[in-house]
Amino acid sequence: MASAGFGYRLCESLCLLCGTLCNKMGLLLLLVFILTEQLPGQDDQLPETIQNIVEKMSEDESDPETAAIYVELLNELAEHPVKINSGDEKELSRLFFLSDFQIKAIIDHISVTGSVVSAYEIASIAGFDRQTAEMMIPFISLETADRNKPGRLKLTGNLISNLTFKPGENDTSMPGSHLRSLVKYKAFLGPFSAGITAEKDPGESILSGSPPLPDFFSSYISWSGSGVIRKIIAGDYSARFGHGTSINTRMWTGLSLTGTGNMAGRNEIRPYTSTGENNFFRGAAAELSLKNLGISLLFSHNRIDASVNHTDSAGKYVSGFYTSGLHNTASSIMKKDALSETFYGINLNYDISSVRFGITWSESRFSLPLYLSGSDPEDIHRFDGKSNGVFSAYYNSMIRRILLFGEISCDYSLNHASVHGATIRPSGRLQINLLCRNYSPGYFSFHGRGPGSNSSTGNEHGLFGNFTFEAARYLFISAGCDVSFFPWLKYRTSFPSMAGKQELRLRFLPGEDFNIEASYSYRFSMYDMENEHGMPGVAELTTRTIRGVVRYSPAGNLSLTTRIDYKVTDETGSRGMLMLQDIRYSFRQIPVTLWMRHCIFSTDDWDSRIYAYENDLLYSFSIPAFSGKGIRSYLMAEWEIGEKAEVRVKYGLTTVIDVREHPAERDELKFQFRLWF
């Protein structure tokens, strides 16, 4: 009866919602079908596997910026593709979604057979399949550099400007306009590169401070070489060493149950071009190489957001860090740049045959001490004081078809973090990944983030495993399981707790123009029960989701994607359903491409919400959480102006049905201009 009632409510909602949008979207959809022809085209949207990973990252509401950073990295790869035929491990490691085993396999393949002549040749390399090869296409280049040809310095660069406007918003209490603006400029001259990033969030002032600058302003200059000095960066930069438990300001290290994951450690310093306003370095960094020995030196002095309080005896102190990056209210403006951090770090790594060892030391010193009230039991194991340092040691070892890796870290308070894992390739059709982690409740590294299910590296024990198997021609099976234990209290949980995830994914890929995907996912978590009085009780949340996706490209210039999700919450019985249709179309006579979506959703409550990735402007991302009853539609157009400029415009409309069956509309307009020179 419950299912029948849910189906009735869904059908009722569809009738009302479709009537609401028919006048606004119907004409555009009809126009696309009339213009459909057999024309060549290229789809530059993110590969579906990566879309799935980004959606899972957005479900972690305790750290919403991770998805933005991930998409940022992918846009950088698309802008500067990896030269796959270089055979250089450092260059190939820019494909951060590949494992070390896969990178080693590419290098061995090129050394034995020569340059890769087709992206689909990668599918024949041990450790790869066709889906992985297709996922790499937007981010690789097959050109081979002529090392004997003298280099010529040529100044190149690009400029991107984004504007986002929500016409329905009219809150005059904020100090600035509701426009969100973003400007990115990059320039390249031989081994030199430089760039600036400026961003204003909705409600923030356009210019503030002394001298007056955008709310977030970042810049850098970088030099890269091939001798003893490999890289020097002055300005803003990011870094990652080992498996990220001590230093990782760049990469999301969550565990994808069925997608490709960054299981093994990478060392990297690079310019910072994202818009996160706190977790990056501002100063200078250098990377040196002496035969098999690598040395990285880091220095940073940066101002970060924090909540500052006063006491009669101790004076000023910090009660907590502020990480949202929004400064559109009086209280949030007071938190902006309230704390100074001075950071020092050094990394040494040494290669012996197929084994790599590394050690890292870092220390952060704050201008004000961090003091916690002590009234909240959750704060017992949290860091307080003015300085903290971390020592870590890590290793990677390739033994035939087995990659072993791990890292052990310890902070100044002798709290520890430990990560160990293996990637096993028993055959070309099967890959198995295993990882265990143990983060003590008091372990703290301000710029560290190791692999795990939590948003911070601390207070977690867990075991993870997954596999990918080519069961038959065109048929791929992936499955994974992750179990996490939290020995102390955490966000929204006033007791030791646990969480579990399981996922099974089937992919049938008979051709480049047609594929089918089906998945089942299980999620279990524990959190505080909302009691009116007394101690909070223990609440459990178990959700199960079934998804089906069909992708079809009847012509080179037209691609269609149909997706259906069904989600159920065991404890409350709440249900959610989502159905969407995506269309991508490229015109023949004019260099214009259209992306369109019509999505219908109906969920009983927030627990049964469903996420769906959307195509968006470059260096932007949109993964809305659909809850309640409504529809979501958008139209995005891209116009290529010769070979030097590009314009994108996106209009999105969301209609939500309230409890009285009245539709409420929210729309959004985005504009982007991109220029190359």
C-alpha cells in the first residue's frame, strides 16, 4: 500500500510539474529534435565514471569543497592534457585518478612497443579496460615532443571570467550584490608560468580591505626545469606527499567503492588555482633532484579565517576555525583573516629499484592560541595550543603484479595515523584493492588529509576493499565495501559509532555509441537522535539506492542519457525517485553546442534525497541535492568564437511543489567568457 501511495503521489506530481514547464522548455526540446542530423561532434563533458565519484563526494556534507577541488583539477587537465607518450612518470602522474600500477604499465608499454597511436590502444595495456581508456581521452595528448628540436619561447595564456546571478533573490541586508564572480588568468612562457585568481561569493563586497581587493585574491609565479632544481614556486601553492596524512592540500582522498581511486601516494607541489580560501600555502616552495634522491622545501605565511574570542586573563584566543569562505554577514567578516599561520616543511624521498621511501616533517605556528572550552566532550581529543608538528614515513613497492604502499605519521602530542594497502593484479581482467587505516582520536594535522570516509584525518579506524572484473566481452563488474569505526565523538554523534558502505556496479559497453549501467548501493550510519530533553539517543540511518543509466549516441553530434534512481530509507520507510533526460547537440553550420536536462524528482524527506551531477561552466560545478517534489531543467549553450574565444551561458530552473501543491520556482543564470592568446 505504501508503494502504491508513493506511485500515486509521483504521478500526480508529474502531471502538475510537466504542465508548469511545458511553455518554458518544450519549444527548445522540439527545436533540437527537428535539427538533429548525422554530423560529427565531440562531447567534452566529464566521463560518467568521474561524474559518479563527484556525486559521492557531494554527499559528504561535512566537507562540500572537495567536489569543487576535484572538478578544478579535471579542468586543469583538460586545459593542459598529459603527454601520454612522454614516458615520464612525473608527467603521467598528473592523471591523479590512475593508480601507480596503471602508470607503471603505461611506461612499460611505451618502452616496449613505442608510442601510443590511439587512445583505445590504452585499453589493451595490462591494468586497463575500454571504460578507463575512454575516461582518459579528454585529459591526454598523443603528440610526441621532438627533443632534438630547439625550443622557442612563446607567450601563451588564457582568461576566464564567470558570472552567476539568481534573479529571485533580493536580500538587502548583505554588504554586497548577489552576483558570484570569478576571474582566472594564466600565462605561460617556456619554463615559466604565472596566474591570478579572484573570486567574490554572493553577498560579499566587490572590493574590501587595504589595499582594496576582491574577497579572495590569489597569485603565483612558477618555474620548472629538468636539472637539479626541478621546480620553484613563489606565491600560492598546494602540496601533497606520501598518502596525505601529514601534508595534503590538494587532493580528495575518499575511497570510491567502484570507481577508479588514487590508492597509492604521490609527491607533488604545484601552483594553487582553486577558490578554497583556507587550506593552501602562501610563500615559496622548491623541488630538487639528485639522482635517486628527491628534496622538497616548503615555507608559508598565510592568514586564515577563525573565530576569535577575548578573556580578561588570557587575552585573545581562537575558539575554532572558519572554513566556509563566505563573508557576507557582520560575524563572518570579523572571522576573515583573523589568524596567521607560519608553516615549514621538508620532504625527502629515495628510489631503490622498484621501491620508494620517503620522510616528511612539517610544523604550523599560529599567531593566537587555540583554546577549547572543555565543556563539550567532543573537544577532549582536539588540538589546542599555538604550534603543532607532524613526522611521517611512507613507502611504495612494486613486486611483479602487486603494489604495496603505506604511511605512518605522528604529531607532537604522540598521536598517530597509519595507512597500509595493496593493489593486486592477478590477471589482466581482474584488479583488487585493499586498504586499512587507523587514525587515533587526537591526531591532528592542519594541512593533512589521508584516505578515509571522514572529512578530517583523525578519529577513524577502517577497512576498505574493492575489485573490478571484466567478466565477459563488453561486461564489467565492480564491487566494493568499506567499514569505518569512530572510537570517539564526532559531528552530530555524541557516542562512539560506526558506518558502512557497499556498492555493486554492472557496465555493459557493446559500442562507443551505446552503453548501459546498473548499480546498487547500501549506506549505513549512526548519529544523534533528536530528543527534546536529556541525553540524545542513538539513531541509525540505512539507505539503499538502485540506479539505471542508458547512454545512446544516434549521431556524432547528438548524445542522449536517460537515468532513473530509486532510493529507500529502511528505518522510516521514506522513498525517493528521480528520472532525468540529458541531451547534447552540436550544430552543423555554426560552432554552437547545447546541453539540456529535464529532471523529475519526488522524495518523502531529506533522508531520501538524491544527487545528480550537471554540466556547468568551466571551473564550476553543480551537483544539487533533490528533496521533496519538483523538477529541475537547464539549458547551456557554448559558442566558439574562432580559435581564440568561447562563450558559455547556462539557465537553470527548479520548480518545487509545496505541501499545498503550489509550485515555487527558483532560477539561475550563469555566464562565462573565455579568451586564449
